[in-house]
Amino acid sequence: MTASSLVAAPRRVVLAAGPLRMPVRVRSLWVGAAAIVTLVVLLVLSLGLGSYPLAPAEVVRVLLGGGEAIDRTVVLDWRMPRALAAISLGALLAIAGALFQTVTRNPLASPDILGLSNGAFTGMLLTLVFVSASAPARTAGALIGGLGTAALIWLLAARGGVQGFRLIIIGIGISAMLASVNTWMLLQIELETAMFASAWGTGSLNGVTADALGIALLCAAPFAVAAAMLAPRLRQIDLGDDMAAATGARPAFVRTAALLIGVVLVAAATTVAGPVAFIALAAPQIARRIARTPTLSLGLSALLGAVLLLASDLIAQHVLPVPLPVGVVTVSVGGAYLVLMIIWEIRRRA
């Protein structure tokens, strides 16, 4: 091999060996490391800020097993569940967004744009009113609502073969109708229930408990593992159906499995925090642009999703004059991002 060819070759490293061989770009590793460092810094800040402030050194001391009893209570019992919820739910939403954008081959496709978050909210509302307000019941209701919405969109878009653009347009229409249904239901139920559901429907981490988060993560964990196992097949179908079939992948099965996994991950996240918008849309594309990868990376998307949601929650709690639900911040930032994304897409097609 000549020196020039060595210079021109893409810089990659290989993780593991045998059937787990996986080439990874060096830039992706650096981006992942930077995201982890950023996440740790944000976590320390989120655990230290509040009405009972703690210096970063005190927070680190508590995390290492030391500190005063009151400091441990504030950090571990009061603030840690919310911070862990922001990290884990941001990762779940970002993975779901990466799955949807890979399957549809459209950077504008995400569960919230397609209406799955509103569908999960509808299922949660129906469960809250007619069944029970317990965390397991709300989890089941949100999951059923998300799956039902996905099935409806799939059936309406399946004529003549499912195409990404048709799926998005139908999803936007279904989302608008479900939003109207949700508003109507909120106007019909009791005031106390409606206030709880309205705050939850904005997308909020207020009042997150370790039990609710644990149930949601327990439901989502097998599907997150399945998404990681499906990643190589997703890279194959990203090359085209003919090439994927030639290399042993089954495009129809892979797409269906990816969409099903994405729906479950969104439903699990929605159960805890409500329909948090634009994390699933923005995180995968930001990760791909920063790492300059040809395809979407589920790992990098998860890290960026965790960073975005935790940073948004910090802004919502401590930067704005009045504390607001995190969904208000993600909608504001995500709206601007969506406009930029549409402009980039129009210029690319032109």
C-alpha cells in the first residue's frame, strides 16, 4: 500500500472481533466521547442547582458515596430521578427518531411529527379517565395508543407500497386529528384530572418518580436492545432494497420491526414525560452532521438525545425567569430547527 493510499483511506477502528466486528469512524468516537463528557457536566449541574444549591464538588462527593445526609437526600432522592429521566428518555426518543428517519429515508420523519406521541397521549387520557391513574395502567394505555396510531398510519399509507413522503403526510393529518380529540377530552373531564393531564401533555419532567421511570425503562429496555441488534440490517436497507436483499436482509421485515420498536420506545417515554416534541426529530440529524457519518448512528443519536433533553430541562428550570415544562423549551428550539431543516431539504432537492 502506498503512502498516498494510506492518507486517502478513511480513518476507522474495529470494535470486537468475529461476528461482532464493527468498523467505527474515529470522528464518531471523538463525538461520542465529547457527548459523554457534556452529559456528565450537565448531570452535575442539574444535581447541584435549585432552591438548595450545591457546589459541583459537593455533588461529586455525594455521587462517590460521601457528603452530608441532607446533601445525599437532595441529590439522590430529590433530583436524581428527574435527571436520570431526562437522560434515559432523551436517549429513547432519539433512537426512535433515528429508526423512523432511516426507514422512511427522510430527515423530517419523527414519531412526534407522525402523530405517535399524540396517539400515546390519547391512549393515556382514555386510560386515565376510564381505567386507572396508576403508572402501570398509564404505561399500557400509552403503549396501546401509540401502537394503534402506528397501525392506522401504516394501513392508510400502505396502498401501492409504503413510501416515506406518504407516511409523513398521513402522519401529520392523523396527528392533527388526535390533537383535536385530546383537547376535546381535556374539556370534558374533571378539572383536577384535566390539569394533571394538560401539564403532562405539554411534556414535563415535574413530579417524575423512580417507580414510574423504572416501569417505563423496564418496558423499553428489551426493545432498545432489539434496536441495537437491528442496526446492521438498517445500514443494509439504507443502501437500497435490491442491495439489502442481495446481502441477506429482508427489507419489509426490517422496516416493520424498526417501526414497531420505535413506537414502543416513544410510548414508554411518553408515559413518563408526556409528548416531548422535537428530540426525536433533531437528535439523530445533529449527531449525523457533527460526526459526518453517511448513515444515522443509533448510539450517537441516543447520546445527543440525552444531552438535548437534559440541557432543555436545565434551561426550563433555571435559566428562564419562570420555571416551565421542558416541552415548552424543546418546542421553541425544535420549531426553529424544523424551519432550518426544511430549508436545507429544499436546497438539497433543488
